[in-house]
Amino acid sequence: MKITLKLFASLAIHLPAEARSSHQVDVEVDMGTTVLDVIRRQGVPEALCAIVLIDGVWVARPDRATRAMSEGQALAVWPPIAGG
């Protein structure tokens, strides 16, 4: 099945070079693939995944290992960001 993976800020380096400017790439995953499976598959350090959303809905850190992705969903990930 196809999902869209969006990686923002410093995490964009884990996308293919041609996808970095748009911050997203469509990826094929198997049924039952979890949020954490996708993150690990892309080589994104779990500790840097501060904000994780599926179709705009927050996924808490404890749920990432069990929350399965569905066809057509968008997984968006942001690193910790400081500012003021």
C-alpha cells in the first residue's frame, strides 16, 4: 500500500535527494506497518521524532510501535524545535 512520508526541518536529510525540497515522498509499505516501522525504515533516529502526526492527528510516543498505517495516509514527523 502507498503512504506519504513527510519529514521536516533537519529530518529532511532522511528523504531521497529529489524529495527534500518538497519534504515528502510516497512510499510503499506492507499492511500492518506501524509508524515506528516507517521511521526506522527511513533511518530517522527515534529520539529526534518529537512531533508525529497521521493525517494531522498526533501520535503519542508510546503508540508509535503499535499504530498501523493505512492506504493513503500521510505520516508527518518533526524534530525537536526551539525558538522564542
